[in-house]
Amino acid sequence: MPRPSESAPLIGVIPPYLLDRLAQHADARVSMPAVKTLIIDQQQRGLREMAVQPPRAKPAPAKRAGPAGKPRRAVHDAGNTTTLPGKLVRAEGRPASGDDAVDEAYEHLGATYKLFWDIYQRHSIDGDGLPLVGTVHYGEDYDNAFWNGAQMVFGDGDGEVFNRFTVAPDIIGHELTHGVIDAEAALLYQGQSGALNESICDVFGALVKQYALGQDARQADWLVGAGLFTAKVRARALRSMAEPGSAYDDPVLGKDPQPAHMDDYVDTPSDNGGVHINSGIPNRAFHLAATALEGPAWAVAGRVWYDALCGGRLRHDADFAQFAALTLEAAQRHGAAARDAIAKAWQTVGVQP
């Protein structure tokens, strides 16, 4: 099984093209937080590419895997610095702290663990009980959240465009799924394989939220990051899996650039070849498959996507068609109706396995 790479890129939930746009805004209340966020992200990315860790406090003792079925959570407070992990505020089993960011991070880390354990019998991100560590109040007006290969990090947002990044359970599920992908397939973060990486994270982020809410596929809103934006901008979420390209349309943010079909695939050198943009295509395929099948999305469609990811045959440079072919093979275990629904979903978005 591939192991997480220390040289893998640092992956933030906010696409760089969106931060770049905000950084050019005339209002300093919008531009300055974006500029600071881009600088911090570049610094963190450089540290990881050199396999050099950022300044850290003395590590907590004895990080042994806990019993299967039980998460090991630890939420730290960076105190608006960029030192990781920060002061430990809430450890596993401790009561609520009264700090919304701390307690949201704790609950949503747990919700992510619960989905992967209850449904896919996966013991944490690495499958071997990795402690789930999060740091909140990272930086000043930091407009991002990221998985750095060892832990989750959450900014407080700027209050103008972004709320705190712990509000959305699907965002935490999304970022932790990058860790699952690192462990299972190490998908290259470029072009179609990078867009698959982002899409798979959106899929399991959405399933974390739906499982926690007890929703079936047709009840869910299929919005990724609902609640991240403030009421000052016209935005429902970061992305819509049901209708890629419709999540936001605002003078400050611009228009959601995601395509919903291969005919509109975006060839671009930015965003690692459009990884946050073209992920809309496989996102829509999953939504179509899940809603065509009865019941909750995590049961059949989610199991098929999980098996395609974790079956040991997903190449690190896989394109959409190669991943789609693996989902069709995995779907055979669930009967002809499931396979037909998934095949039709891929066909509808223009992907030919």
C-alpha cells in the first residue's frame, strides 16, 4: 500500500485561482487576508516540498494506535500564530471546550472517522488508527484549511468573504480524504489524476455530511462547503456536485468555473492543470449514480468509489476513464442495476471507460 509522501503538495480547500482573484480586490478588507493566505500557503508548500516540517511545539508523547472503532482526536489552538500543532485544548473523550472552532473540529473529525469505520471498516485515515489531529485559530484572518500530511489546520476566515473553516463537516471530510488517497493510491496532483483526487475528496466529504445527518442521496443538497461564505457574498457553497458551475456568482468571487461535461473540460496551466475546476465532471457522475440508486449514497455508490480507490489497481496517474472503468468493475458486486446506473452516469458526463 502506498504511504503518505512528505513531498506531496500541500493541498488547501480554497482553490488558488479564487484566492488570486480576492488578492486583487480594491477593498483591503478582502484583498489583504487573501494576500496573507497565499503567502502562508506558499511557505507551507515550500516546506513540504523540501520535506522540512514547519516550527512545531514539543510533540505529544506516545502516539499509539487506539482500538479499532475508536478515534483518537486531539484539537490544538495555534493562538493566531502559524506554529503547529499549538496548545492542546481538547483531547479524545474530553468535554466541550466552549470554543466553537475547537468543538466543531472535534465533532467533524469524529464524523469523518465514523463514516470510514462504520461503512468501510477503515480504522482512521491510514487504516491503522492514525490519531486525528487538528489545529484551529491558525494565522490571522487565514482564509484556508489544509491537510499537511500529518494533521488538519483551520483558519478563522476574514469575516468579509469567509467564515471560520471548521463550520463545514464536508470540508473536514474532504481534507482528511486527501490522507486516505495518499495512503492508498498517491494520485498525482496534476491534470485529470489531480482532478480525480479533488473529486474523490468531495465525494467522501459529502458522504461524511450525509451520514452524520442521516440523509439519503435524494435528500442531500450536494453542496460542498455550504456555510463557508459569509452573507456578504452571493454564494451557496464552494462547489455543487449536482450542478457544477452553479455554486457561486458574485462580483467579488466571480463565477464558479466548474464544467459538468467533458465537452467543457478546461485545459489550463493554473491550478495544477485545473484540479479544482475539472473535478466537477466526476463529481457530477457520482451524484448521478448515487441519486439513480435507492437509499443513502454511502451504501452502494460510496462503496463502489471506495473499492475503486482502495482496490490496489488505481494508478497514480489515472485519468477519468481509467477510474470510471474501476468503478464499473467494483459495481458488478452490487448487481446489474448498480453497474448500469454507474455506467449511465459516466456516459452522461462524457467519460467513456
